Amino acid sequence: MTDLVDLQAPAPARRTPRSLTLSVGLVLVGLHLFVALLTLFWTPYDPTAMTGGRLEPPSWAHWAGTDRLGRDLFTQIMIGSRIALTVGAGAVAIAAAIGVTLGVLAAFATRTLDDVLAATFDILIAFPTLLLAMLVVAATDTASLFSAILALGIAISAIVARLTRILAKRVLAMDYITAARTAGSSWPSIVFRHVLPNIWPTLSVNFALQFGIAIIAEASLSYLGLGAPPPNASWGRLLQEAQGTVYTAPFGAVAPGIALVSLVIGMNLLADGLRDVGDPTRRRSR
Amino acid sequence: MSLLRIENLTIRTGGQALVKDMSLVIEPGARVGLIGESGSGKSLTALAAIGLLPPGLKPEGSILLDGVQVIGAPEEKLKALRGRTAAFVFQEPLTALDPLMKIGRQVAEPIARRHRRDGRSAGRQEIVAEVRHYLERVALPDIDRIMNAYPFQISGGQRQRVAIAMALACRPKLLIADEPTTALDVTTQAEILELLSTLVREEGMALLFISHDLPVVAKVAEEVTVLRRGQVVEQGPVRSVFGSPQHEYTKMLVDAAAAFDRALGAQQ
Amino acid sequence: MTLISVDSVAFGYSRKEPVLHDVSFTVKKGVNLGLVGESGSGKSTILKLLLGLERPSSGVIRFEGQPMNLNDREFMRRYRRAVQAVFQDPYSSLDPRQKVEAIIAEPLRALKIPGDHRAAIEQALADVGLPVDAISRYPHEFSGGQRQRIALARAIVARPQLVLADEAVSALDLSTRIRIVDLLKDLSKAITILLVSHDLGVVAALCEEIIILEKGRIVEAGRTEDILARPQHPYTRKLLASVPRMPA
């Protein structure tokens, strides 16, 4: 017995709508990704070799010119992409692992424990990310790419935890969670099948934003000399080196600057685009 | 002159017509019911009548409220109409009242506004006395306590009574009630319906009562308009529309309501 | 045959504010039971207790003669296999990110029920009057009434003995409401239904027995037609007198 009148549902889902922000974001990030992967096999020059004169402006031989030791700047910028993406991905992965776990636990916690956790997250968030990262780097006592990633991951995890806690609480209040319990599902099963998938759209947008923040933070750390030491060619370090000669050879700062800005903007656009597109309920023809 | 005359009202948003070619007349003192399910456009029609449609919804056609054209009217003209000519009671008493303002003060607002409009300035004593008067009219117990209470400190039924008091305080010619009892318990609903009927009669007001609940409408209205997906499907006196519905849709609604009614057994 | 017996159950979130006082009743197989009350009556609390979401402060709930023990996993598995639920809000009771197939399959999976899950799901969809192609669609593609049907399909897919319906039609339009009530009547040939509702008309249409609740106590209980014809308690009378009736 099918009910014809009852079946006048809204029109079925349309295909994923094209989002301009998503497309542009994907292109920018994709470009950096491609370049980063490329550096694993090939770079125009050896980054440590002095292949040109000092502080040369851009030319056909050296697309971004050379640095103060005559090394090809474009090669260093390309490798910088790899560093930036590694840092971004690593920091976000660590922040996600710590933050989501703590956030979900907090969502289940009893009133007092929840208050304590929420306050803890808020206090950690109040610390400037950079300061927190510097603290962690100082604590691990070695400046390396890994310690920078770890530091940033820990610093960002508090924001992720707070967001996860609020999103998870909202989901846990929904009737479909009660229905899942009535159906016999265990709490772990409910978390993985219902809570995480429903908070993922908002979380993933946040991750994309944190990615951009992590990259800038790492650039800042390297600029201050606290990031990975040479020969790791972080854009931050390149900026710091170019600082002294910025009036005579501006391209030394402009080139890494463009690289940094383009990747971060790309990630932000990606984040916006994901939000437009991510949810099955948004794919509705209206 | 009719109090409310809606002619060929169409309300569009984007490309869609949410209300199509709707016509309705309310004479002074008349009690009219507007019946529809979700998506029927009944609430939109009511909002359009006092020029309170949300932005993005464009009304076409003619709405004459006490002889004044509402569609396209400037805000000052509409403000003059609201309250004096028509007052609104909403569905959800919890959100209809300002949660941060004491009841006494909230009821005082429309009273003070009315005095200003009439060109008189009323002293505080006078306004407080009127607030008490209206709270008494809606049969609220313990008036002193309620005047000093916040909305969350009183029950849903009491909040709805306050909302009705505020609407009454405007001394409107037309009271528009949009599902005023849907969020209330059955016993409270019965009391509020009784109150509405009495007040409307005693004050000589007209009533536009919007609901999806057929027996509830039958209790308060003399005439009824049935809306479906923005279009008028049937109109007429309650007894004939419910007793011998002409349109398929009306028949279906009446049959459904009658089925539940039958299950309740003979009326006592 | 008694499915569930509730014996002198009391409940309160804190000691000072009891929500239920000394409530006792039985749910019999094949006899649809209606729990009627207004806000504050305790009907939602009784439902939570029957769903094993809370423990009574005192008193015992028995299933198949055995006292309900939320910590006994095997007992709860048997209990949940026999007792399922449908909730009031069709827009919040289905996981928006799951396809209908996964939604309906959940009890089968969680309770580890053997057999062909796909066939069971298709049968459940047919029983509630939805087309089979619904399984690959998402909840937002359906109307309120259809969503309730999906929720019902989820409730019956494991072939429970009892379905607890919490105001299951209250959020629906009149025309949809009557159709879902008819569906519930149809399903009650095989499954017993306990309907919690404030709407006496709906309860009267579906349930052979009624319990009237006021402020956490049972004030009257018995066969629906008896209570409707000869209400004894003042509250029951007031309730009946308050229900708006169609003009004669």
C-alpha cells in the first residue's frame, strides 16, 4: 500500500553544485601540492648550490632570482611548499587526534568534569598560538621540523577540542541518538557512526582554516629562528634572510611572500568551498 | 466598510508563489477561521494583513485594513494601523514575550503607546492601573506576583494570557490569533479558547483565528476559509463547510477530524 | 500475557523533585495501551524508564517476569530486541548523514540479529508503505509523514513485540496523522503498541486500554471505551470536557 498523496516529497537531491570558491581554492592548493610533490624528484637547481650571482633579480635562468649566497630562490620556494604542506598537514593531524578525542570525551563528561575541561580549553585558547608553540619548542630543546609540527599541533588542539565538544553535545541531544540507543547501539558505535560523521562537515572546514594558521605560525617561528634550521627552506626563514636587503633586492621577500599568501588564501577558499558543498542536506534544489 | 478585505493576494518568493490569488473578507465583529496544514500559507496571509511579511516575500493584490491599502504602504502608515486596528497573538508564548522584561512592563508598553498615539500623556499610576485591568480581563490569578515576574517564571498558559492581554491593551478592532493554543495543554487550551470567545464578544472585536485543528476552529469561528498550498479551497459558514464539505481536500480533512472525534465516543 | 509490568515505580531527577509517584501498570501482549497526560504528568519519564534510558528511583520494571537490569548486557539485548521506539520529531529522529538503508539496518546490526538484513529492510519498508528505492536516499528527501514511516520501519525491522510511540503523530499534519494512525492500527496486528500522547482523540483511535496521568500519578486506568463513556476521576472528566469536538 503506497500512499500517493504522502509521496509528494521535495524534489530529490541534485548533483553537487559548482562552488567558485571551492574551485579556486582547489587550484591554489593543488598547485602547491603539485610543486611540493615535484620537489621529491626534481628541482631546477640544487638548493644549496651557488649557481648564480648574489641577489640577482628574476631572470630566465633564475625565475625568482637568487639569494644573498647566490642560491636559486625559486628552488628554495618550491621546497618551501613541501615544508609548509608538511607542517600544515602534520599540525592539523596532531591537533585533530588530540582535540577531537578530548572534545568527544568532554561532551560525554558529567557536569563538573565538563566544566573543568571547557575551562581548560578556553584557557589554552587564550594563549597566543605562537607563544604556546614557542614554549613547546623550548621544552623539547631541539629546533627541528618535527618539534615545530608537534608544538603547533598541541597549540591548535585546544580550539579543535572546544569546537568538537560543542558540536558533539549538540548531536548527542538529537533524537536519532536516543533512537540509536534504543536500537541497541553501544556508545562507541554511536560516536563513530553518528557523532563523528555529523560533526565532520563543520570540523573539516575548521581544519582547513587551522591548516592556514599553522603554516603562518610555522613561518613566524622560522622567521624568529625557532623553526627548522637550514637547509630546510621554510618560507619564514627566507623572509628573515631577505629582510636585510629588502630595499636593494625586494624580490627576495616578495617571492616567498607570494607563495605564503597564495597557499593560505587557497586553504581559506577551500574551507569556504567545503562548507558550501559538504553536507548532503545542502545539495537540495530550491 | 469591511474591517479586512483581502483581494487576489499573491505572495511570491523567488519564482514560487506561496500564496496564490487569495481572497478573504472580515466584517467588524465577525469571527473568521483560517484553516490549513503546513505550507498552506495561512500564517503568511495573516502577516501580510498587517504588513509584517519577512523581507524577500513580495505581496501582490489588495489588502484593505480598515480602508487603508497595506500592500506598498509606507512604514509610518502601517505602524498607525498596527495595534489600533489589528493586534496579533502568536503561537509560541515563550518567544512572544521578551524574556528579559518583567510582565508588568511588557504589558505597559502597548498601553503607553496607545496613549501617546491618542495624544495624551498618561502618568505611571494610570498605566499601572490599566495593566492590572487587562491582566484581570484575561483571568490571571495573583496579579501582583505576575506583574513582577519574568516570562520564564510563569506557565505557558499564563504567558499566552499575557500575550492576549497585550493584544487587548491595544484596543484593536481586529484580533489576529495565529495558532494561539497549539503549544498548550488540552485543558489550558480549552480555557484560552473560552477566554478568547468571551473577550471578542464583550469588546466587540473581530477575530481572525488561524489553526490546523478543525474542532478548535469550530469552537471559536462562525465562518471558515480552507487553504491548501496557498490557495483558497473552500469558504463559508463553519456548519456548512464542516457539515457538507464540497471540495475533495476539505472532505478529506473533515473525515480525518471526524474519525478521531468518533473514537472519543458520544459527546457528554 | 504480560509483556512488561511496572510495579510501584517512582522517579525523580533529584530527591526534592519527584516526577513519578508510585506508578503501576502492565503492558499486555496484543492490547494497545495509551498513556495520556499533559505536561508535567510524567508520561515522558515513564517512556524513558521503559526504554532503559533511566533507572527508577524505587520500584521494579519487569520484562518477561525478570526485573530490568540496565547493566546486564544479555538482558538488555533481549529487551531491546523485543521493545523498540518511535519518537515525536521526524526531523530529529533520523541521522541526516545516513542513507535510509543504514538507518533502518541499525537495530539489526546493533542487536546482532542473524538472517538476511536486506530482505528484512525491504519487508519493513513494504510494511510501512514506502517504496523499496527509498533505501538509497537521505532523510531530507522525504516529508514529515514519510520520515515517520522510516522511523517506524526502523522500529519494526527487528520484529519486536512492543513499540513505544512517543507522541509519534503529534508533529504531523491532520491528513498525515490519520494515515499514520491507520498504519499503526495495521501494524498492531502483529505488534503491541504503547502510545504516549496528550491527544486523547489519537489515543482513543488506536488503543484498547488507557492510563490517565496527572502530576506523576495514575488517576484512572482501564478500557478506553469505559473510561470515555463513564469517566470517574475529576481530572479525567476535565480532560474529556476540554477536548474540542466537531460540531454535531
